[in-house]
Amino acid sequence: MPFSIATWNINSVRLRMPIVERLLVEHAPDVLCLQETKVPDELFPEKAFRKLGYEHIAFHGQKGYHGVATVARRPIELVEKRRFCEIEDSRHLSVTVRAGGKAILLHNFYVPAGGDEPDPVINRKFKHKLDFVAEMNAIRAEHDEVSGSVLVGDLNIAPLEHDVWSHKQLLNVVSHTPVETENFEAMRRAGNWVDLMRLNVPDEQKLYTWWSYRAQDWELSNRGRRLDHVWSSPNLVPSFSGYEILRLARGWERPSDHVPVIARFDLD
């Protein structure tokens, strides 16, 4: 049974609802996980999603900052809105969704960006980011014969050399510093997660999901980073049928600086 999950840092769901609608109409993922929704729960645009057939909705939001939401065309059940680092900043949401014969535990994450200075002593935002990733070690890829796990979201770290446009020039830039990338990969391995986007893509191939607003011509300069990720428990790997990075969405009207990633599975 075909099953698809899209993840997208939308950078304000109300502001960019027209391009969210475009994604849902043109690509129709079974589940859409949004990050940086920037809206309190009581103002989340549920009606717009329900009108498009996405009647199952879970959100964890706040006014003006952060926030995650998961919407689906099939039933979902809220599992947890986890608080990290003892801070209430709406960065995690997990639900269960049934696909094929399995119950999928789906985590939706928005990891802190970390500010500009890669020094936890002088930059509390960077310390928060490192502490957040450390706490993510507790998020494990739970699975058995009838269940599996998927973790998606804007994880705000480009872990591999070719996940950025220039490894050498970005080694001291937040999102690609060694302390981030090493802790990130250690956390992924500790949780027994599989990086699906790199599963069948050579490490030397460039992969980007984000292009800065600061670039005068993002497409021409192509200075991207892979900040958005799709991971799964090992038992879902045989069912993984591929993914698509919707690069063209970076050029849609009033775009986010991130683009959607759609992962597809063929579950029995």
C-alpha cells in the first residue's frame, strides 16, 4: 500500500497557506508535518486543511514563534507533545498513524537554530541547541513486527560534508560545526535511526533542502544546506520506495526558505 509523508518548515502557516494548499493539491501526501508554524493552537487554520481533505489534525503551537503541526488524510492519534530542556517552546509532536499492517509512530521536530555564534559559553541559543540534541538521544526508533517509527522535521543541522554547499567555508557556521554534526550523528545512531535521504544517495552527492533568504538569486548561487531530514526505524527500510525534494517550491510565491521533502513507502 503506497503511503507518503511530507515534511516542511513553512515559516508561518497562516502567511503561507496558499503554497501549503498548492503542495496538498499537487502532491497529496497522506501526512504533512509542518514546522515553524508560528501560531497558537486556537488560531491554527484547521478549516483550510479540512476543506482539502486533511481532517485529522494535531498541533503544538505558540504565538509568533516555533510550533509544529501534523495533518493527515487518515486518522492519527496524538501520543505526546514533549518538552525539551525544560522550556515550553513547541518543538515536538508525535502521533501514531496506521499504514498497511503497521502502526507508525511519527515524530515531528523543530530543532533550535542556535543563533550565530558557535560557542555555548557566550551564546545561550547555541547551548540550547546542543542540549536539545542531547535530549533527543531519548527518542528511539521503536519497532516490532506490527509497528515502526519515523522521525521528520527541520533538525537545523547539515551533518555530512556534502549536505552543505561548502564544507570548508561552513565549518565554523552554525548548522555545520563539528560539535553539532558529531553530536547529531551520535544521537541518530544511538536511537537506531536510519537516514533515509542518504540511504541510496552517495555521500559525495550534494543534497539541499534550504536556501537562504539573504541570497539575491538563490537558484543561481545554489548555496544550500540539508537541514530537513527523514529517518525511520530499520524495519521500515525495505518498505521505503524513495523521496522527492521539491526544489521548485523555493521559487513559489512568498516561499519559505525551506522546501518540502516527501518520503514514500510501500507497506504491506
